[in-house]
Amino acid sequence: MISTYEMLLRLLVAALLGSIIGWERERRHWTAGLRTHMMVCLGSALIMLVSAYGFQDVVGKPGYGLDPSRVAAQVVSGIGFLGAGTIFFLRNEIVKGLTTAAGLWTVAAIGLAVGGGLYIEAVSTTAIAMIILVVFKPFENKFFKKNKYRNIRLLLSQKQVDFEAIEEVLKNNNIPFKEISLTGGDGNDEIRITIQKQFTPQENVMTVVADLKNIKGVQGVDFLS
């Protein structure tokens, strides 16, 4: 049995390591940010402590057969429900939030490691996770064309639409474009906006969609590659 001081230390270290990864997600304005990651890591550490030391009064007694690892093992599957809440679909084949969901799963593992007293492993995993999230992001944007678009399509319910309002939304979100064309068909009008350069919507993509949908006559917004 470890001391109360050691237990408190593990909980504090877990919260600290969770905050490091949570800070990176928070600054990118993802739903699961600083406090969420801290709580996941802290809770995982406590679950590990309870699993390892919370049943000492009955372990070894006749009639009791306990496997302390079973409680901690449920964190691995249980965290999936929380991670699923950070994932959303923009359109077919375009999914956002997977990295944040994976981050929550990793933070839960870090919390379990700290709760088990594996400080070096937990700190090392935190450092590697930060390298993946921060250092590799520019390389991913530069060398991979995943989720990069050259067109935005707006579906209209009315023939009248405020083109100036559309241009203002694009300019406010730093989306360069070279033309806006209006076509019709099947009773619905369609605006296709050709972007000058490849645009990778990240944390501001939902803001762009919401702002465009607020324009009178716009029913739907879609990013096209």
C-alpha cells in the first residue's frame, strides 16, 4: 500500500500531464480542450489507484477473487464514448475531430500510467504526443492533400442572394477566391466559389459554414476538392 502523499502526487502529475495536451487542443479551439483533457487524465489516474489499492481490505480473504486490472481496463473502452462526442462529419469522406478523440484516448492511457506509478513512461508519452500534435502538423498540411479544397458550393432556396455578404464572410475568414458563379437546375440554384489556393479548413471551418448558412437564401454549404 502506498502513502496518501504518493497518491496525491500521482493525481497532481496526471492533471498536469493532461493539461499539457489539453492546452494544445484548447488553442486550436476544439470542443475537448484544457479542462476536458485534465479531467480525463485525472479520472483515469484515480481509477487506476482504486483498481490497484482500493480493495486491499478484501484481497486474499476466502471467498473473494478479485482482478484489480479489470477496473482499469474499462477505461480503454469507456473513453471511446467521450471521444465519439468530439467527432463530427462535414460531408461524405470528410471527418473532423479524430485527432482530438485519439488525444483523449492517449490522455486516458497517460492517466492510467501515472496512477500505476509509471512516471517516466507517462511523461515520455506526453512529450511524444505533443511532438505529434505540434511538430508534425505543418508537415501534414504541406505534404498531404487530405481535406484540402478548391471550391465551396452553396445550395440556394431563392433566386435572390447577397453576393456581397458571401464575399464578406470569405474575406473575414481569410479564404482567397477568384470567382463566384451561379448556376441553376432541378428547381434549385447553386453557387460555386472557386478558391485561388488550396484551403484546409481547420478550427474555423464550422464558423465559415455557420456564417454562410446565415445568409438569406442559403440552404446548404459544402466544401469540394
